[in-house]
Amino acid sequence: MEEELTFTTFILSLSTSALVSLGELPDPLNNEKVTNLPLAKQTIGLIEMLNEKTRGNLTAEEERLIGDILYDLRLKYVEAVKKK
């Protein structure tokens, strides 16, 4: 049975993709941690765009989720850039 796609599951999926690109999680295809900063930056930018374009149309829970995810991903991105 497929899980219903909601805004929350979509944002969590993008967040997971960004975490894989940041080397925080292993790539599900080869189970290796690889850093791809340009892809991570692009995915974070996509989440930022969705945050901007959906402003005023989200529930309080969705707003909090996307805000928390963006905060966390931005910090992890800065840390990853510093490591390079």
C-alpha cells in the first residue's frame, strides 16, 4: 500500500535528499556517504522557494516543519563547506 503524498512527506523527502547530498546520510543506491555540495545547495534552494511560494497557505505545523528543516540544512551546509 502506497503512502499518501502530502506537503509534509514531500518536504521530508527533499530534506532527506539534501542530507544525502551533504554526506549526512548514505546514498540509498550504494550505501555510501558522498558529499555533493552543488546538489545540496540546489535542493536547499528548492525548499526555500517552496517556503516562499507557499507562505500564507500552510498550516502552523507545516510552517514550523519547513522552517526547522531549512535552519538545520543551512547549518549543515555551512559546516560541510567549511570542511572542504
